[in-house]
Amino acid sequence: MLKVWGRSTSSNVQKVMWAVGELSLDHERFDVGGSYGKNKEPAYLAMNPNGLVPTLQDGDFTLWESNAIVRYLGRNYGKPDQLEPADPKIRAKANQWMDWQISVLGPAIGPAFWGLIRTPEEKRDLAAIAAAQAKTVEAMKMLDAQLGRTKFVAGAKFSYGDIPVGIMAYRYWQLVPERPELSNLARWYKELQTRKAFNDHVEAVPLT
């Protein structure tokens, strides 16, 4: 049975759990990180020297880095073309958008999350939050343009490329109240909301 180490409120853990849900995999998840701690203890650091979450254990195999775990699950446990695209060009596009989430979208929305969710109201840097919200809108315009060309981020079918970006899209809807009308993005997001694994592991989990 797969073991996933990491708290359910972590966006990176949510990537893994969403993939686990899509593939209907038997698993156990253990609360680690945040208020639960344990991620700096020697036993955990022996698995993941970064001291971050998530970490996956698959028998005697251990893997960390959320996007790497999602790719591993899609490749090793998914049916052909289920989460991992079979076409190498579409697969490359899925990987492109997964990496874009890490390099562009995540850093854009991060200060808004920390400012609005993790910081007491009286201590918030409103200018930094507004700047983060503006950067996130610009990033979402890029995504909207892509979704005007393809139904999902990498092509006509849902893939693991949609998972990291979809989690940030959920946060966008929660953290950026003044949003432009991006019809392609809205259409895609409604598609994600029809997926049980997205509902269970992302929308049902409060931002904390």
C-alpha cells in the first residue's frame, strides 16, 4: 500500500492526493508538516532530506517532490493515457504546465496566500498582497489563452498537467476577488469541479 506523508492542507500534498484519487489507489496518508510538525525529525529527514512535504513511500521505494510523485503515479499506476499522456508531444506540454506552476503561478499567488491566510489582519502588507494578486491575474491570462486552444492544459483530455495548475486555480478563486472575465479559464475550472478527486482533496479542504 502506498504511504503519503504530508498534511492535507498543503497544496503540494494535494497534488499527490488528487492523483491518488484519480487512480483510485489504496493508500495511507500521515499528517506531517505545518502544525503537525514531525518533518524535521530524523526519521522523516531520512526519507526526505529537505524536510518538506509530501513524501511518497511505495514499498521500499521513496520519492519526494510533488510533481515528480504525480508523474510517477501516472506512469506506474495509470492506464494508458489516463493521467500521463501517451503522445510524447502532449506529455511534454503537460510537463511544461506542471513546471510553469512551480516557476510562475505558484510564486505569483504565494504572497497573497501568506498575506490573507497566514497573517493576522492587522499585520498584513496590503501592497504586497495587491501586487501578488495582480501578478496572479497576469499569469491566469496566459493560462486562459492556452485554454482557448485546448480543452485542458495539454490537449483534449485531462492529464496530470492539469493537477498542479488546477490547485492554484482553486486558490485564485479564493484569494483574488477582483478578477477579469476569463471565459476559457472558467470553462476549464468547471470541468475540474466535476471530478470527484478534485472535490475530495482540493475544494473540500479549507485554506489554512
